[in-house]
Amino acid sequence: MHPANKLKLSFVILCFLSVFWYLDRPFPNTGALYDSLPVDRTKLTSQTQYTSPAASIQVQGKINSTLKDYLFKFTQVHPNQTGIYILENALDSLLARAWLADHAHHSIEVQYFKWSNDNIGTLASEALLHAADRGVKVRVIVDDLYIEAEDKTFLALARHPNIEIRIYNPKHRVGTNVGNRLWSVIADFKSANQRMYDKSFVVDGVIAIIGGRDMTSEAFDPHHRAHFLDRDALLIGDAMDRVRANFDNFWQHPSTNAVEKIFAESRLAHLEFDDPEILKIYQQLHLYAQETSNFNPAIKPEISSLPDTFERLVREMIWTKVEFIHDVPGKNHSAGWQGNGDNSRALAQLVRSAKKEILIQSPYLVLSDQVKLIIKESLARGVKISVHTNSLASSDNLQAFSKYREQREDLLKMGLQIYELNPNPINSRRLLHSPVIEKLNPKVFGLHAKSMVIDQEVAYIGTFNFDPRSENLNSEVGVLIYNSQLAQGLAETIKADMQSEYSWNAAKDNPDRNADWLTVLKIRFLQHLPLRPLL
């Protein structure tokens, strides 16, 4: 077939698959986990008080002042520095969010790419509602593409006088009918693909969690069918000004729309927050959070020790220079696909600065020509570059893996050392970073952490995947940490993840043979499609 005709055919197939994918994605109104819970209608008042599992131990905490006052004693002795603690295991990261939500005094501001209607997403919604009931001002921004939380849940929460919810670039899911979905794909394909990949959790403007985890069970719940290995950073101090400013930039951007505006024709959007229909949803959320069966027995002792856990995290923080890097809303305003952003430029500069060693951990590895050139230049300087990524058996994104599979041989010939995660490691204890999660015995692993270490002197933790989508389309956030102690510790963790107990050597072990035949068949088909700019 003539190359031009082959390209046309590929484009037609791509359009067909894209349209099918967008139209086939289910609308989120499939029923919430709390729907079946009985409601006592005699108690449907806006003054009803509930106690969530984390909130129930609030009085046992040692912190009697506000978070701002408590943390001030740490920040005042470290001017112009940021305190940082790496949250390696999912349980610490989940409990830190729960504790902070229940100790918020003034505000909670959250930004996520995914918000599911599973156990974790439902509990997170209730935690924000509980905070709002105490008078905390809650602002939420969620990207539209992967929202699975119920429309009615978001609408009901947004009717609360202390909660505002906005959706970024709502062209696919929330309040969008099939016709508009299709039109977005056909008429404005690039804009429809520009997503907000930011993930941040900010409390009282003084403390934040930044990293790879979304509000989904695979990020936090080891009982989920797949447990993601991920990484967050807990921050206080100097970097917080830029974290808050980034949230405000997205909040005020025209692409970010209030759910009441999106659902302007919905009856629920015009009800008062003390309407029985709204209060029923609130009560069901509270009842779901109080149901002890929604918390694994192994986790309950950890909940009771939350105050000590949080104080330990703050005491163990490393105080150093930390730079919060972020992209602007919209990111790529160029006519073509190549746009880059602040994250892309900062990480490129970091790679160019390497003298001895670069360690990269990324769930997806699809290198653009520009990144390949930077990598080649670094290798030519004698820099050793090792990458830890997903295998075909562990990847949750076959489209991205198909393009990586095309590049893999060339990347290995360039001199990259690539290790691919084994989703069923013989010894999973060290990967879990937590004896509690180990007791829950998750069966399958996937890599979702996005990190880099340069010469064991500088570290990056954030949302940036090494692929064209992160490079040119998605807005991303992360932190550059200029501290050798922390960088060395992160380097040791990544190198340990690469060991044969947990990963395969892409040059020697033929990792693809560990995937099932159907997955291999899908990959071979996807490799023929011109998907790279979208990945």
C-alpha cells in the first residue's frame, strides 16, 4: 500500500476508535455506593451531626491549635525553606489526607484528574462534606475526562453553602450529551484532549500533598483488583505560595466551569441545600462513612493512631530548597501538537545538567524526538540512565505501551537501561512499604509513580509521565527537591524497585512473554495506529 494511503487509512481508523472510545465511555449515573443505605427521614435536617471514622478520634489528637498555628513553629525556624516528607506507601498518603481534612480550620482546596465513585471516592466526598459541615470552605476542581462520581453527588455537594465544585474542560463527561461529545472529537480534537493532570490537596493554605495519586481505589485501596505503586510528597513552608497560586489560576480560568452552570437545566441544581432530596444524599454519604465494613480491620488501628502518625510525618520532614513547578491552564496554545510547558522545560534542563546518573520512574515511556535527542546527548556525556516503567503485563494503558514497544529496541540500543515491573512479584513485601498493606495481600501491581533523580543530588516527584501527552498536552505539577539526603533515599528506593525480585530487565528477560495472548494481540493492532501525539 502506498505510504500516503496507509497514512489516510490509519487516520480513519484513529478517528473511528476515538469516536467509539468517547461514545462508549459510560455516563457516571450508574448508581452510587451509598444508594442502598436506608435513610431516617425524621432526621433530614441541615443541623444533623455525623462523625466519620477519622473525625471520631479528633479529640484524642495532641494538636489543640489550628493547623496554621501548629505548623508555624516549624516554618518560623526554617525561613525560605520547604519541609518535605515523601509518602511512599498508600496508607500513609490516605491517612494524611483523612487527618488533614478532619483538622482543617479554614479551607480545603483539591485538584484531581480522576475522582471515582468507588469506595475511596465516596469516602473522600464524605470527608469534604464533613469538613464543610464544620464551616470549612471547600473548593474542588476535577478534570472532566475520567470523572466517575455521580452527577447527583457533585450537584448535592455543590449546593452546600461551604462547597464549590468546578469541572475542567467539560467536553466529555459531566453534563455532556452524546452529540456534544461527538462534536468535540470531530471539530476540536486537540482542545478536547488537553486535560488537567494536576493532583494536589491543600489545607488551610499551609500544607499540601502533591504527587501521582488520584481519588480512586487503585491508588489507595489494596483490595482493589490492581494496586498502584505510587508516590506523593507532603509539603509545608516556602513552596506553598506557588501551590496556592496554581490552584487559583485554574479556579479562575474560563475552561473551569461550576457544576451548577453545567447542569443549569437540572432540577437538583436549583434546590436549597436543606431540601430533603439534598439532605438524603448527605445522610447517605455520612452513613456510608460510618459503616465499619468499609474500612478493613487491618487499617482500623492505623486510624486510631492518626494524631501520632501526622506528628511523626511533620517531625521527620527534611527542610530544604524545593521548587514547585506547574503548567498554566490550557498549556499548549500553539497551532500544532508541540507546545511544551514549564514542567517539560524544567525537567529537560534537569536532564541536561546530569553529570553521572539519571534515574527515571514513569508508568508510561513514549519519547518524543526532542526528548530522545536530550537523552542521546546525556548518554554521549557518559551519563548512565536507568528507567523503571510498566511491563505489558502490568500496564493500565495499552495505547501508550504500544508506542513504547515500538521504541523499546531503539532505546536499548541508545544505551538506556530499562526495567519493567512484574505485576506478580514473588516477594511483594518491600514494594508495599507498609506491614499493614502487606497483611491485605494485594495480588496485582501496577506502576503509577512519576519520579526522577539526578546524580543523587536533585529529585523530582510529581505527575509528569515521560510521554508526549505530558510533554505537550496535559497540565502537570511537581516538586524539584534540591537535597542530596532525600535524593539518595529516593534513588535507593527506585533502584530496589528495579531488582529482579520485582522487575524484568527489558534487554534480557523478554518481559512481553508474561502477558496473556489477548493483550499481545491488542498491542500489535495498536502499534499500527498514529497515536503517539495523543499518548
